[in-house]
Amino acid sequence: MAFTEENNFSECLSDIGICGKESAEILNAYSECDIPEVLDLLKKHRKAVLCESHKLEKQIDCLDYLIYRFEKEIGTNTERR
């Protein structure tokens, strides 16, 4: 993907949650045409996002289990009445 302006690339980085020092590092590597470094930094960010995604998925699984247990308890309590 070729960016006509560095601003477009910066905006794209912001859109995917890369900002501050991390963004500056990537933009610096990009401006120096160090594409292997850009790729390494993007892959590092992707890995962090994926780890966060897995953590959130586990939280959702726990929430679903709690919801299931409480819904089951409500169903059991109403059947007893």
C-alpha cells in the first residue's frame, strides 16, 4: 500500500489505535524507507491487539457462564414456586 502523504499513514495508524511514541517510531521508520522496521513494529502492535482480544474473549466467556448460571437459577426457583 503506497501512501501519497505521510499524513494519510499517520491517520491510518491512529485509526488502528497506534499513537504517541509507537506512532512516531513507525512514522520515522517509514520516512527513512525502513520498511522491514515498519513491518516489525506493525506486527508487534498486531500481536498486542490479538492478546487483548483473547483476554476480552475469556471475559466474555466468563460473563456468558455467569448469565447462564443465574438464568438457570431463576428458572429453577420459579419451577419450585
